[in-house]
Amino acid sequence: MQGIVDPRLMGALESHFPDRCTVQYLTETVDADGQVVKTWTDRYTDVPCNVMPLKGREIRGPNQTYVVANTSIALQGHYADIVESDRAIVGGTTYNILLAEHTLDTMTVLSCEVVR
């Protein structure tokens, strides 16, 4: 069955994806001392994307104040194996992926948050 949207359309929209994204997945191993070692490994690198800030909130604690910002990252292309346990890095900022949506098998949109 042919898709509703021709995949060549995404290639024509390059200017709408001005940033570059790296998507990483987490692996955990146990070292010789029995300690869990967490390692982030690149799943995809240099993926054209568009970062769109959505909203944020400030959380004040007794000794610390931090900001949680929600962001949407649209990836140019379809990346069906990206999951919520992955993370995205754009321009030196690391985003925790909360939801990965795959639209019409032509693009992937990541709903993310970053804590600063």
C-alpha cells in the first residue's frame, strides 16, 4: 500500500529543519566490581530537525531552583525505532524523550523535557 504523503516531500523541506539532532539509547552493564555502568550510545547522528519550545515551569526547593522546559523536536524523516527511553541532543542541550510519535510513516516528532 502506498502512503498518503510522498516521502520525497521531506527532502524538499530541508529549510524547515535547521538544526541537527543526535538520538542516543541507554545500555547498562555490570563491571567486575558488580557496579552498574550506564552508557549512552548513538542511535542516529546529524539528523535534520526543528526544535520548538512549548512551555516551561520553575520548581523551587528549599536549597535549589530549577526549570523544566517542555519541547517538541520534529525530525526530518521516519525513525520508528526511537523510543521513550532514548534521549535527544541538539546544540549541546540534552532532552529526555517523553513520547515519540511517528506521523504517516514520513516523520518522527519527539515530545521532550529538559531540566536546567
